[in-house]
Amino acid sequence: MEVAVKTAKNLVRVALLLLCASAIAFTLVSISPLDPLQTNIGQAALGSLSAEQTAQLESYWGVGEPPIQRYLSWLGDFVRGDMGISLLYRQSVATVIAEKLANSLLLLAFAWVISGVLGFTLGIIAGAYQGRAIDRAIQSYSLIIASTPLFWIGIMLLLIFAVWLQIAPIGLSVPIGMEAADVTLIDRLRHAILPALALSITGIANITLHTREKMIAVMGSDYVLFARARGESTRRIVTRHGVRNVILPAMTLQFALINEILAGTILVEQVFSYPGLGQAVVTAGLGGDMPLLLAITVISTALVFGGNFIANTLYGVVDPRIRKGVSK
């Protein structure tokens, strides 16, 4: 019964969260000074259209329709499972998102795993050898990268590996001019390496610094001092005591990192011309494609909520003592 009540509360919470996110996104686009007709058709082309043609275009883009009516109409269709038709791509929103999300998930998975594994490992090493040269080097790297704009990192990666060394493609998700049937998984991975690496670099810094602080606290604890007194090596202490006590907060931060990675995809996909969800949301926002923008907003919010929910669930799996109702 308690599990059912908790599940129901979570469902209500996520429903309200998605509703608020979609309403905010709709409001921001509605008050935007950009005119969807001028943005997508051009002022010169609009001047050459007849009044009837202009009226048809205004009807297509929803110009002049009351905002509340437009939002409620979209919300009703979305609840019924109809995401609508993308005004820019002239395809169903579900089809566009499925294609873009497939590309973005490759980047997200790549970056999420790399940043988690490397960030955790570097944080463990830095915390275990606090004050030594390796600790100072890892700290310096993390602080510099954490304060470096993501788009600049992407540009530098392009300049070094794609322009100077010419060992990586300039951009896109597949080779230019190749038919879809001929594109292999290797081709997709090769095009995803640089944008995924750009996303990973900043994520590594955050996890490293966080894990380092937790590891320093562990290494200064009484039970570690006792282990040293018994003659245990630093390596054994780290593997036996350090990792076990640091993995829980690191895991929580790793799932929370989904939010940061999703936000980073917007910049990275623009830099690398990578046709993913981040590039689609920019195109939809600038072009006034309300159905596509709102659907991406809802899906992105759901992914972030899902990451946080999984982290909270895994808390109880890793450390049963924090489960509600467990006797102390």
C-alpha cells in the first residue's frame, strides 16, 4: 500500500512538472518578438503574396489565434497521444523526434558513460593522494575545464582533430552524400566521437571535484586511520573502503548530470551541425514550430525526472539503511 501511494505521488509530481514545463515553453515562444512568417518565409516573399495567401499562412502558423486556445488544443491532443505535425519539417512530431532522439541518445550515452567512469576514477585518485603532484594536476584540469565554455571546447576539438590532424569528420551524424542504407554503425560512431567528447569533458570535471572531496573525507576517517595502523596499503584502503563509501554520492551526481548533458547538447550539436534533439529545439524555437518545441520540452523534462528518480531508487538498493521504515 505504501509503495502504491508513493508511486501515485511520483506520477502526480511528474505530471505537474511536465505541465509547468510545457506552459513555460509555450509562454516564452508566444511572447517572442520573432514573427514566424518573416522568420521562415522572409519579408520580401511576404510582400509578394496575395491577401488570401497571407491569410492561409497565418492560419497555418497560428498567427492571431488566442494563445490559451492554442495551448489547450495542443495539450488535449498530446494527452490523447497525438503530438501534432511539425510546422517546419511537415512531418508528424513523433517521427521527427524519433529520428532526432536516436541521434542524440548516441551522444548522451557516450558522454554519460565516459564522464561517469573517468570522473569517478580521477576523483578517487585525487582524493587518495591529496596534496601530491597528481592531485594538483587533476584539480587544475578540473577547475580549468569547469570554467571553460562548452562551445569553445567543441570548436577547439574541431580545429585540432578535424582541421589540423584530419582524423575526424567536420560534423553531421553521417558522411556527406552517402545514402542512408549505406551508413554503418562505425560511420555513426565516428561522427559522434567529437561531440560526445566535448560533452564528456565538462561532465568529467564536475564529477571529479565532487568525488575528490568525498574521498578526502573518507581517507581522513577513523576507520581508514586504523587500517593504516594495521599496515594496509593505500591501494587496498581505496578499493576496500574508499570506493564503497564514495560510490553512492557519485552515482547520484551521475544521474543528476543527465540534466547538464541534455542542456549541453544544444550547444554541441550547433557547433558540430549534428542533427539531434538539441539542434531541433533551436530550429523549432527560432522558427516558431510550437508543436515540435513543446514535445521536445516535455520529453527532455521527462528524461531529467527519470534520471533523478532512478538515482533516488538506487539509493535504497546501494544503502538499505536509508530506506523509509527501516529500523535503526
